Amino acid sequence: MKNGKEILTKALVSVSLVAFIGTACFASLLYVGKHALEKDYKRQSDELAKNEAELRRLKKEGDTNARKLAEAQQQLDRLQPDNQKMKDSIGAFAMQAATCDTLKRTLNIKEPGV
């Protein structure tokens, strides 16, 4: 019976040792996995914070650009009538110059010094 108890004790010790080693390995895998997840979480948090800052900057820049565009549109609207007047004046001047050239040719007037 002593021999049977020794075998049973050795078997239980062996099974317990295997279970302990398995548990230790599983715990170390969990630790490594947890560490990797924490590292990934920190990286993603940093990236998210950077993206949020970039988004705020772009939103502010977009608001500034929209304001500048509205100001430019108002300025264009204010200048448009003057621009049209200037185009009409240039057109009238060109027509007068062409009429003068036609009259010079018709009357055969020579330019002084030519």
C-alpha cells in the first residue's frame, strides 16, 4: 500500500505541477496581451487627440476662409458697378479712337512728324 500511496502522491504532485505551469503560462500570456492592448490604447488615444486638434484647427481655418470669402464677395459686389462703368468707358474710348482713325484715313490727314 505504501507503494500505491507514493505513486498516487507523485501523480498528484505531477498533475499539480503541470497545472501550476499551465496557469503561470496562461497568466504570462494574459499579461503580455494586456500590455500590448494598453500600448495600442495609448497610441490610439494619442492619435485621436492629435486628430481632434487638427479638426479644431481646420474648422477654425474653414470659418476664417468662409469669412474672407464673404468679405471678398461683398467687395466684388461693391466694385461691380464701377467695373461695368469702366468697361463701358473703355468701349466708348475705343470706338472714338477707331472713328478718329477712320476720319484721318478718309480725310487723308498725316500725323505731324511721321
